[in-house]
Amino acid sequence: MSDFNFVRTEMLEAKEPPLTERGVVKWVRENLFSGWFNTILTLVSIYVIYLVLSSILPWLVNGIWIADSLTQCREIRDTVNGGEPSACFAVLTARWHQLVFGFFPQDMYWRPILAFILLFVALAPVLYDAAPRKLFYFTAVYPFLMVWLIWGGSVWGPVMVAAGFGVSYLAYKLVAKFSELAATIIALIAPIIWWLFFSGAVAGIIQSVIPISLYAVESKELGGFLISVVVGLAGISLSLPLGVLLALGRQSDMFIVKTMCVGFIEFIRGVPLITLLFTALLLLNYFLPKGVNFDVVIRVIIMVTLFSAAYMAETIRGGLAALPKGQYEAADSLGLDYWQAQRLIIMPQALKISIPSIVGIFIGLFKDTTLVIFIGISEMLGFTNAIRADTAWNGVYWELYIFVGLVFWICCFSMSRYSQWLERKLQTEH
Amino acid sequence: MTTLTDPPTESFRLSQLIYDTRYRSMTIQVVALIGFVSLFAWLISNTVTNLEALGKDFDFGFLSVRAGYDINQRLVEYSSDSTHFRAAYVGFLNTLLVAFLGCILATIIGVTAGVLRLSKNWLTARLMTIYVESFRNIPVLLWIIAFFAVLSEGTPAPREFRGENPAASMMLNDSMAVTNRGTYIPTPVWEAGSIIVVITFLLSLLGIWAFGRYSKRRQQATGDILPNFWIKLAIFIVPALLMFFIMGRPISLDYPALKGFNFAGGLHIRNSFLALWLALSFYTGSFIAESVRAGILAISKGQTEASYALGMRPSRTMNLVILPQALRVIIPPLISQYLNLTKNSSLAIAVGYMDLRATLGGTTLNITGRELESMLLMMAIYLVISLSISGVMNFYNNSVKLVGR
């Protein structure tokens, strides 16, 4: 035993891992250079990033924001920036209002801006639980307020349209004492009669007594981002309920109802949106009685709504199919009738399952609002052409496209982020 | 939903139609049907009245009339003396062409991006995320127009290729020219005897299929695995190449060359087609990437671990365990993306590509003034295309469906 002349009595301090196994170096080794294939990928990626940045970054940084025309932009580029490639963002400084508001009268920009700000107030209770519940009253009023702010005219027009719902409620209450069924039918018919025959006249009478009105803006003066928001918003809020109804119709046991829903859904899904828009533009005059004419924006909204409702129906049908049969049976065993079961048990769960796809359809709808350019409404892309038609800006492409793309990207990306947040919030699984 | 009710003891009353669940659904359906039929009748009667007021009739006879306009890209013989029907047919083929090529390119881009987005390489995964998020969240119409602007504004004019010291030069060993008038690529010239080479090539495809079957049977019988990929590659290339030289090189390439103010020879691919094709492919590719990623993520990690536990190599795990299961999740959204691509190809109007919408639903409609007939016919054609694609999808879904209890 005497061979051992030294025995360590205390433990060695733990050494730090070698340089290649810690910190940044380790991360780089594991994530970027963990094998020959990975190394190639990294090098290619770096090259691509270099290529893109080296061509775009100087162009962006040298961007010229103040100039009267493209020629002046080029002069500034040659004199100030020494001929380096420079973006001519001056076109945005000069023409941003057209891209955003279209031909909306310049002194009334406060109207769409106010409508846009109020939009968030109206959306707050829908999007966040924390918002005060009382705001729902404002949400209910908002559509009429928005129509009035944007199109202007007498305030009594939208008010009388809103009153139609009040008429419906009153009629229901009056008749419900005698017969539930008759009340439901009357509640459906009364507002239609009101809208068709009375609302216009009554609005006119009240307007002559208490004139409150804004300068009326015609639909053809709307354009740019404004028209995308109007069409997108209307389409989104109308297509969800319609989609739910279509999905329920397709799931129902009633053969005729089911066949009609399937036929409608498959037809709409089978043709491009652009053909539907052309139908709205060219063929509606054939289908409607002589003299009946719709505003072109309303035509577009109807078509866009029908189009997304068909897709929505298929999505919600997927959600319905994913629900276990036990949920339906449980609802039946509680003695709930069809609509109660749908409202309280089936739909909340089915809609929750389909949130990502529903928001995907919303995003698609919003992007599809660019197609109105083909039926003569100038949305943002239409204005990029119009601006280029001006000799001062002939030849400006990328600055305009980047602006339009960025606006859409921000809207769509925030929608998809919101849906992911909502999905996480509603998650009840472990 | 079944509701048990006592058999009626009293005679039928009218209110039973509404309050009795046995009759209610019938009542609703009859009302719905009457409403539907009367709506249709109303629309048709309006249409008839309006057509009469305009002095028009409903007649597809215009299809056999001389079209009188030119189509710059055509896959079949067409001139301005051809009929409107022929024009619509050319447009239809153009739609199918861009849709077919778009589907192929979109699949390649989408699968690559989807797989790379899951890669362990941080940089590549981020890059692919940027690609997917930027293409998904910007309207396809903007992409089409932007690609067209790149091709027509960002590329040199043919005259810049001229002179001693040209400003632009042809790519790929002087075989391809990208100009603002389109891209010129070599086109094959088929001489006598080339048919034999083509037949050999087709036969070798048959050979690959036969070899695949043989190899599978052999593996199941003996357990040996042949180097399938290399053998198939050899069958793919060697016989056709041999025959090509035996027949004395009957297939040659016709290269584009600068003549006068423009390129001549070779195949001229128009910018309108190229922009539409690339934009649709990259746009749809970003959606396909998401489906592919979701499909691969949907397969639980236990499958990979179980396969490793059985001693399978990673490549084999991917091919035999993960992909067959992931494909079941990926294919349905993939096909609906193909459907979307086909429908989005109708945006060709933005760059002047002459597809079905631009011929039948565009120029023909404007020349003849037959809005109703043209639109209905066009919708019917799109409907047939869509329904055939979704028919294929349903067939596939049924064939791979997991058989449940």
C-alpha cells in the first residue's frame, strides 16, 4: 500500500466545458455546422441573405423622400447620393393619400380615419374578453355608423335601416302573445316591408324636419386601401354567419335543404372569384327586373361574401365532423332543441376547432379584395397604375409595390398572429 | 335525432305540419323547395324579359363564327380566321398549361421549403419562415404584377445583347437569353429516327416500373434490398442515350440567336406566361410548405422513436414510416392548393396572358356581346376542371382512409 504517496482528499472544482462546447460556439456548431449538409445549407443561406441585402439595403437606405417627380429623384440621386441606387419614396410622400383613400374628398379624410379608429373600439369586445361588455352596444351600432361616415348623406337613412331591426322585434313581441310561429314569420317579413316601402319615405320626412347630414360621397370616389377595408370588413362579418348556416344545412338530414347547400357550396368553390365578380358586373342587369340597380360596391360585397361563405361552410363542416358524437347525444339527452344544442354545445366547440382555417379564409378574403381592380374599382394596385400613368412618376414600380405589399402584409400577419393567440387562449387540453 | 312519439290517435290536423317533428322537416323542405324554384323562375323570367328588351337571344351559335382576333401564345393551330370556339379552346389549353406547370413547380418549392423549415439549421429555417410568411400574407395579384415588372423592367432589351462589348450576355453557355421581351431557350429539333429514341425512352420507363415490382417481390421473398435508386437511374438514362447515338443523334437543339432587333430560333417564352407561372408557383408553394410542415409535425415523435428502436436508419425511417403517414395528412390540402392555383390562374388578365378568361370571357365576350353565354360557358368549364380535381382527391382520400371501427 505504500506505493501510494499521494491521495487527493478534496474534490476537484468542476471545469468549464471546452470552448467548442459552450456559449455561442456550441450553438453555432450545433445549429449551423453540424454536418456537411448543414454546412452547405448555412453557406447557401448566408449567400442568399448577402445577395438580397447587398442589393436592397443601399437602395432602401439611400431612399429619397422629398421630390416632385421621378426625374428630380434621379437628379438628387446623382448629385447627393453620388449615383448610388436609391429608392424614390417621394412618390409615396406625394401620393400616399390616393393609395390610402382613393378619390375621397381631401378635406374629409377625418371621416374614414374616424371610422377606422372607431373600428377598433367596436372590435375590442369581440376580440378581447377584458374589454367592457357594454361596448357590444357600440359594436351593434358601428356598421351603420361606418356606412354613414364613409358614404355620408343623411344620417336618417342608416338609422331607418337600423330601425328595421327594431320593427322586427316589436312585431315579434306584439304577435308572440298569440302564436310563436306567426310571430317568427311576422318578425321576418315586417322589416323587409319596412325597408322596401317605408324606411326611405320616413327618413326623408325626418330629414326635412331635423336635417343632419354629411357631404355624400359616391362609391366611385372610394378607392385605395379604404375600399379594401370596407369590402374586407363587410365580407368577413357577413360570411361567418352565412357559412355557419350553410355548414349546418349541409350536415342536416333534410334531403332537399342538404342538396341545395351542397350545390351552392360546390358551385361557388368550383369557379374563380373573378368570374363571380364579372357576373356581378355584367350579368346582374339581366337577372334583376328592369330599373333595379345596385351600387357596385354592394355587388362586390355580396359576391365576396358568397364566395367566402362557401369556403367557410366547408371549414366549419370540418369542425363539426371533428366533434365526437357524444356531444350531440349529450345535448339531446339534456332535452335541448336543435338550435339550443347548436348554440350552446356544438358551435362553440366546432368554431374553436376551426379557428385557424376560419382566420385563413378571412385573410384570403382580405387579399382577394385586390381583385376589384378588374371590375373598374381602383383599389391600391389600381392606383399604382394610375400614379404611373402620370408623367411625373412614370417608371416607379418597386416603391409602390413595396408600400402596397407592406400594408397587406401587416394586416394579414396581425390577423394570423391574433388567431394563434386566440387558439392558445382557448386551448383546454393538457 | 329520433324522437319517439305516440302514434296519432286523432285525425291529422294542419298544425301538425309545424309542431309535429315527424312532419316538420317535410314542411321545411317543401317551403325551401318552393322558395328556391320560385326564385329561379323569377331570375329566368327577368332574364328573358331583359334579353327581349335588348333584342338579344340566348344562342351559342356565336362559337362557330370567325373570331377575328389573334392569340399570342397557342399550343394548337390558331389564326384570327379560326372560330370563337377554337379561341376558347386555345385559352382553355393555356389555362391548363400554366396550371399544370404551376402545380409541378409549386410542389417542388413547397416541399423543399416545408422540409427546410423543419431543418435543424437555424438560419435556413428562419429564411424559409420569411419566405412562407411574406408570400402567404401578400395578395397573389401583387406577386403576379411584381414578377411581371421584374421580367419586363429588370431585364435587358434584345438590342443590349448586340455589339462588340454588349451590355448583356446570354446565360448557360450562350443557350438562354433573358430579355424584356421574354425568355428564349433552346428547343429540340426532331429529325427522322427520333421516334425510335422516344419509344426507347418510354419503354425504359416501363422497365423502371417492372424493375420496381421485381425488386419489391425479391425483397419480400429474400429480404435483400437492391440499390434501387441507382439501377432505376441507369434504366432511365442508358437505353435512351445508347439509342440516341446508335440512330446517329437524330435529336438536336435549336439555339436562339440574335437576328436584327430580336432573337430568332429557340423557344420564345413570353414574360406574361413566365410571370404568371412563377408568381403562382411561389405563392402556392408557400401554402404547400405549410401543409407539408403540418403533415410531418402531425406524425407523433413516438413513430420515429419506435422505428429507431427497431434499428432502422434515419433515411429508411423517413421513407417507410414517416412519409406514408404524413402523406395521408398532406395530400388533401395539397390538392385543394392545386385547385386554388388553377382558379388563381384566371388572374392572367393582369399580365395579358391569354387564358380561358382572357379569350372566352374577355375578347370573345367583348366582340360578340354575348355576356350571358360566354360567362355561363366559362363558369361551366372552370366547374368541370375543379370538380375533376376534387373527384381525384376524393378517390385518393377513400383509398388511403384509415378503416375505423
